[in-house]
Amino acid sequence: MDKAQMDKFWEWFEANHHNYNNFNEKYTSNPQETYELLELLTKALKVCSEGLFVEISADDEKKELIITTQGNREFFADAFELVNNAPTIGSWKFIATKPAIGLEFNFKMGEVSINPNKIEFMPLEADEYPNDVAIRLFHKDYTNEEGATRNSVIVGLYTALNMLLGETASTLDFQYIDFDDMPHPKEQSFPFSELADYVAYKKGKRPNSKEEFPKENISLMEGKIEELPNLLVLNQALKFYEFTQKYPYLLQLTLTLNAVGDNGLPNGNTDELYLIEDIIYQEIYKSQKGHFLATETYNGKRDLFYYADSKESIANALNRLPKEYESCDVQYSVDYDPFWVRIDRYREL
């Protein structure tokens, strides 16, 4: 996200935050005014990112501005980067994504009312995906028929997940969720209040779940895209990696090859390509500044993906590279991605 745009938003909020100081009281006495204030705030926020929204809780005792993506994982990095760049503004507290608040809430949309104490869940297990967190949520008003009732129940159940676990966990911790009205006689279900403990238990059983630098598990995968071979070298030890926020910067190196065969793969001497890969590998992974995730070779290009602890670590690695190349053209990008969302397609393999 552009630093100048973030600064512009925080300058706007610093100049206007007094209008939001007693937001809870204003909402009770004049809902139209609070709606207009939210519109102004949202408009200012959209300058930074189209995927961000706000929630406010402000009275005499606390003032909180929550930057939310409404569960869209694509924009999580924007929310956290914006909050990380927030200045001190009075007694305001800035929070990235909705925090967990527990079970003290009720949800109502149309004719559907959801009490979290009336929700149950059932773990789903699949032999081919033993480490996935998958659940079925039960609520008496759920129906398989398309329509307003079904949609309201689903929205309500996702809202309940946000309330219980927080927006980040409820979005990122599950590999699969489905819904039903009531458990079948042979299905064992559990109270919704026990879901957080189940998720922690399931994640804790994963191999290397507590290791910040797990032993690499390198796989070579071969496939085809539009009749051309696609070669993928993947570190599968990072599939469910839990320390992503310690290594939030994604480095993508793209090597455009000068000598390419009819199959799109390197043709001729590849020593320079391996030298580039080895320098980055040594400077980031071997120095424990980050992790190697994947290398993909296809149609005259080779892409390298690493996550690092800082932009400085990446700069140090890039500075070690040769200044000129005979076999390829080298380009790179560095993105802030604290939950490793931008490489989902590799972690899901």
C-alpha cells in the first residue's frame, strides 16, 4: 500500500477525530448523523484501499477504530499495514481486523435471530486432508433451499465465528466450513463455545506446528499449462506455517531467460541461474532471515518466492547478486503480506 496514501488518511483522521469521540452516544441520539460520519470516514479510507471498511466504538472511557476487510483475506495486509503506520491521535486505539469478543451477542437479520448458545458444531475429518481444520455448523433455522432465510443464517453463523474467534482467525484458520439444521442421530456435535479449543487442538497436532524454522520438505512437481511444461519446486514444510507475521515481506524474483527451448525451459548453461538462486537462499534462509517457499519455471521464465523478516534483509540479499547477467533478465518485487495470502496457490498444493 502506498505510504503517501496512508499518511493522507491519518492526516485526515487527525484533523477530524473529534467528530467521532462520542460516537456511541451519537448513534443512539442521531443515527443519521453517525451514518453521514461513517460515510465520510469510509470515503477517506478508500483512498488507501478499496477493500477496507471501518467500525467505531467510542465513548468517554474508550475510543477504538477497527479497520476491517469484512472477511476478505486479500486485503488483510492492507488493514495491518495501515494500522502499523498509525500515529498517536489522542486516546484512540487502532485495531486491524475485528477482535474476538466472546459469546455475549445476538444476531438478527430479517426473521432470523441467532443466539450463539444455540449453535453447535461438528469436526469433519478426511483421510486425504488430515491436517485441515474443517467443521459443520448447525442452526435450527438453516435450510438447503435458496432464499433469504438461508442467506441470513449463513451470514449470522459467519458473524458468530467473527465474534468468537476474531476476524483474522475465523477467516484464515479454516480450510472448510459447511452448514446444516440439526445433527443427524449418529453425528456427534459440540457446543459452539468449545470451537476455539478444538481449533487450537487441531492446529497443535500438525507436524512442525511450533517450529519457527522447520526442516525443509522439498517436492518437485511437474505439470503442463497450455501444452508447455511447468516445473515447480515447493517447500511443503510451510503449508500450515504459524509464524508468518514474523516474516511478512514477500520477495518475488522473476528471471526472464535469454536461451529457451521449444518447451519453454532453459536451454544451455544454467550456472548463472543457479548462482542467483543460491545467493538468495544463503542470504535469506540459511541466515534465518526468512524462508524459501517455491521456484516455478514456465514458458521462458523462472520465478523465485521467499518471505523475509524485513526489507533490509531482502535488500542485503539483492545487493549480493551480480550486477550484470548473460543468461537472463532479473526483475523483483517486494510486497507486505503478513499472512502469506498472495501465495495461497502454492501452500494449498
